[in-house]
Amino acid sequence: MSEPRPRHPLASGDGRPGGHEDLGRGGPDGLDRPGNEIFDALRVAEVLRIAGDGESANDRPLVLDASCGEGHFARALARCGHLVDAIDAGPSAVYRCRALGGGPRYAVAEMSQWRSPWLYDVVLAVDVLFRVLDDAAWRAALVNLGSLVRLTGRLVVTDEDAPGRVARGDRVLHRPAAEYRAAVEPLGLRYGGFTPYRFRESRVGFHVFTRTS
């Protein structure tokens, strides 16, 4: 009979490592905290590849993290030297993000209503637009975000890449790339393609648009 496995001193009550309270959300169903850590790390790496790193300390990319939630992406980008504005419609979410600090400038705002005195190198909306079920609200948010991208900058949104709409339950509506293109191409944003997360069973990935005019 084998001896019981000793309990690691950092193990929390649910058997998962403690800390990193901003993780453990947003991934495929059934992910534990380590799984979400991997999921987030993969997505952050892809966002960094898309956003770039600037060429000098005076050329740091200016990023908007739209509907930032717990601020994981905003803080990760700030740690890598990006200048980050992060918005969320929930005052409590913004309060928690501000308490954690980490570099971003946080504000309470709807995606469709945020205004800025400057345009951004990258406007990022991760795992949020497919949770906006109302078409008018979805379009208003997307068009406003697109209007905040500077010339040669990028709009990065996440969704699936199916040929048509896919509803998952009563809280998620995946829209095809054609609908995103119809909304933002009139703003001078050219579609650059889709990069999947490539994580387990997730069908979601990054749709990237570049401002060309």
C-alpha cells in the first residue's frame, strides 16, 4: 500500500495552486486554474505577436483593452512595455483592476461609448463581442472600436470562424467574419485573416484588421 501523497504547502483548499486571482476564467468549459493559466499565456503571446513591441522606449505601442474584465491582458501588455488604456462597463471590475495596479489606465465605459484624445496602435476585444447578443449593440461597439484605430494600426477581435452564425446556449452568439468585415471595412480597416487559439476544443481565435485608409 502506497503512502499518501504529501500536501504541497502552496496548495489551496481546492487542490489548485493559490495566487494569480486574475486567472481561472474565460477558457473552455471544465478548465481548472492551471489550464486557464496555459490558455491565457498562449493568448497573451499571440496578442504580443500581433501588437509588436515598438522599436525603442519612445515607440511603445498604445493599446486599448476593451471590456478588460479582470485586467489580465491589460497588465500582461503593460509588463511588456505597452501603454495600455483598459475599459470595462462594470464599475466593480474597474475598481478591482485599479486596486491591483500594474500600469494600465482604467476607466468605466461601454465599448460603444469610449472616446479618447488619441488613436491606438492596437484595439483589443478578447472574448467579449460574441457575448453581445443584440445586433445593434454589437455593431455600435464594433464600429466605435474600429474608429479608435490609427492608420496602420490594428483592430483585434475574437470569435469563431464559422461560415454562418452559431448560437451556443442563450448567452453566446458567434458571428462570421463576413459580418465583422461589413461593419468595419467602411472605416478603412482591411481584414488580415483568422488565427485560432489552438487550445483544446476551443474554436475561437483572433480576427485581425489593419487600418489602411
